[in-house]
Amino acid sequence: MTLSGRLDPPLQQPGTTTAGPVQVFIDLTHLGRHVTGIERVSIEQFEKVEFANADVRTVRSDGILSLIWRQQVWLPLLALLHPHAVFVFPGFPPSPLFMLIRDRVILYVHDLFLITRRQDLGFKAKAYMAWPFAFAVKRLKHFQVNSEKTAGELAQFVALDAAVCLYRPSVRNVFDLEPGDRAQRASDTSPLSLVTLGTVEPRKNYGAALALLDALIAAGRPAHLHIIGREGWGEAKAALASHRHVTIHGYLSAEQAKSVLEAADVYVCTSHDEGLGLPLLEAQYAGLAVVAPDRAVFREVLGLSATLIEPDKLSRGAATIVELVSSPQWRVRTTATALANVARWNALAARDAASVQQTFADGPWGRCEAL
């Protein structure tokens, strides 16, 4: 695998010319009614981007059967009908048929959970996505990734001639959040309002969030946990639903999520793993203090703006949170560092975008920012 500033050698299909725009098909069949992290990244980094020297066409679906048909039949047929076109997959893995034209395919990788955390997957992901993703990762040649952490994990599985381009997503204020008077609020609010974003599913490790909540209460710091996201699946679901200090809001509109996030005191993440952790960055537009696991991806994404804990050391984690919210001027400090971190991340993403937007400018394949 190469992590270079240019896909080298450039892939020039027989009979193509750099005189005109390159025809590019982007698979957006996964975009549906509920817009979550992967959908937001696809929209912001592919649908809304104007790529230089590219005639971009999107492929969408309008239901499950339409999605399967277009992913497994229509897109491969388009590849046959357009032998010089490039195909980009920012959501679902491509049909195995695309391995036959690996020089004309870019797969955007959000994380490696379909390979590394199969035990946490729902039935649909195991049945429809896991094996095509593993098949593609091991055989395709061109990848874009959302973080250095994802790039490092991907390196363990890709072919020797594979090239990886870092294309970090910019973080938009999707919930129209404002810090408002957060820095001036009382430091000793009780109960402490904790919030998290994400589907209730095993990888999010909500069991640890629940235990952390109980540890806070036992330590004399009353707290309430608000979960914004689909109810999902997993063993923790019933325990969360029955806990009197937990509210599962389900999927909320942007306006409803804004209200919950701006009212909260601390954003808590206890995920086993993340490819990026986009919701944490999005929540920082509200100036929220963030507590997250001490893992490489959170150090990369949050920089010095977060309080890092070990989710398996819950008493110590609860003590760390109590110490955070008991320190003088903690709201002033965490509000400022949260907003500064969003600006830091978006500056990195802008650098990636400026390079990736030239992907097709020099023929079928262009340049990307070096890792």
C-alpha cells in the first residue's frame, strides 16, 4: 500500500484523453430518509463538491429493492456501457463485479467495523455488507479515508499496490447549534445533563455509559443521560429503556436535536471504536465539554479539547467527570476549547478538500494530500 500525494502511476485507460472532462458516477443509493453520519459525509464530500475536470453523475435509489437493483445490476451495467468512466462508492461497498475494473473504482472507507467488529453488526449488515466490503478492501486499488486512524487500519487489509488518500470531512453545524450563555451558566448544575448521539447498538458500548451514569450518581453527582439516535439493537437496549435516569429520544429532527444538545452540560462517548466520531465534532458547535475514551481516533479528532477516560475503569471515569465539572471556570474553558477544536479540524479538512477536488483534473486520476 502506498500513502502518497499522488496515485502513481496515474491510471490512463486505453483510448482515453485528458482533453475533456472525465465521466464520474457516484453511488448515492444509500441516501435515505434518515441522514446520519455516513450520509452526511457522502452529501458534503461528494454530492455538494464540484470536482475539477469531471462530469459527475449521481446514482440514487428510492427503496430497498431499488437500492439492491441499482447497486448490484445497474451500476455494473453502467460500467460496461461507459468503459472509461470512474465509479466512486462513498457508502455501501461496490458489487463484486467492480473488482474486474479495479483501476476505475474509488472506495471511501469510513471505518473497518464490517471486518474488525462483526460481533457488533446487525443482521442486515452481516448479510448484505460485510462480505462485499471485505472482498472489495482486499482487491480494490484506490481508497479515500476519513481519518489517519482509518488509514492505519485499512493498511492491514489492502493489496500491495493499493493507494490511500486522506479526505477528512469538514464538520458543518448541521444542528444550527450555538454556545449561547453556556460559558456563564452555573458550574454546579444538578442533575448534570449528559448527552450522546448515535444508534443504540453494541459498538456504541452504551452499557459502559449506563455504568458511568450510575457511578456518577453513587459518587454524589446526580446526572441524567440523553440519547439521540435510533433505538437499534443489542443487550443494553432494555437496560437503557428501563433506567429512570435515561431518556432515549430516538431519531430527532435537527431542530429537536438542537434543543437537547444546547441544554446539555457534557457530551459523553463510550464507544468501543469509531472510524471518526463525527457527532462529537458536530456537538462541539454548542461549546459542549466532551468526555470520550482514551483511544487514538479520539485523540486525533478531539485534540486537546476533550476529557479522556477509560470506559472499563468506571469509578475512575466518574471521578474524572466530577473533577472536570467541579473545577473553577470549567464551562468557560471547555466552551472555548470545543469551538477552537472545530476550527482546527475544519482547517485540516479544507486542506484535504482542496487537493481531492482535483482528483480527476489530470485525467482519470489526479492527486491527493499525502499522509
